[in-house]
Amino acid sequence: MAASGENRTLIASLIRDVPDFPKPGIVFKDITPLLGSPAGYAAAIAELAADAPDGVDYVVGMEARGFVFAGPVALALGAGFVPVRKPGKLPGAVLTQTYALEYGEETLAIHADAIPTGARVLIVDDVLATGGTITATVDLVRRLGAQVVGVAVLLELGFLGGRDLLASHGLTDPRAVLSL
């Protein structure tokens, strides 16, 4: 289900473009104004939680902007929140996954005991761009033996083809509050 028209308009009005960041040719989507607006932030969380699959046990969010959305969505759904971090940020045993970004390469880590086998997981992030961050997270969650039951993002940059990469990982219906 698409975001309500009123929420979509509010959310879109609070995301600004920052050209040439973090490097020339990239247009960064700055969500800082959205986060600074109680009404905008609440609308974003409500839309991300809307129509979540039944029985979500955990919501997984990726460092760093994914945390800002995944934690509140987990609370809204009555589910646990699991952070996926950059290497060296989590104590204890971790699983890692390296992936390509639209502007480089990154590695993500998750606690090896963060999610029990068979748990139902919703992945939430701020942006679906090339799909690398989300598919790396999907791979981590599946390596733990859990089931990814959905993906929800605030903003999809469709021209970067992330939806196709997710489909190649068996995720055919990611939900985006806004699409460009």
C-alpha cells in the first residue's frame, strides 16, 4: 500500500537534496529536516509500519540512518530491534558481509546470536538505492537462520536499480514510502 497522500506530501517536503555529497555526482537525500519535525518523523514511522507482514518478531536496521527508523518501527509493531553495524562496533561473536555501494564498498556486522532460527524479520532502512546494503543485511539475517518477511524503506531511488537486486535475492515486493 502506498503512503497516504497527506503523509507523502509532508515527508517529501522535509527531505532536502545535497548535491555532490559525499562525492561529486552523488545527490545525497538529507533526512535531517524530517527528523527535526515531530509531525514529519511520526508520519514516516507510521508509514513504514503500515501494512507490515503479520507476526514480525524482529525489525533489523542498518547503521546509521536505518537505526533512526527501524527502532521506532519495532516499537510500533511490538517487535524487537536488532542493529546491523559497521565492523568493530559490536562486542562478541559477529557475522560480517561486504557489499558494493553506489559510491564505494562497505562491510556490515550482526551479532551471531541476535536473531533466533526461524524468527520473522522485517528489514527497515531510510533509502533503497543500489540495494547493496539491504541485500547484505538479508544475507546476514538468512545466515542466522531467520526468515526475511519484508523490506520497508522511506525512500526508493528507482533509477539506481535496487529493486532488481532485491528481486534476485527473492525479495519481490519491497515497500517504499516515497519513490523517485
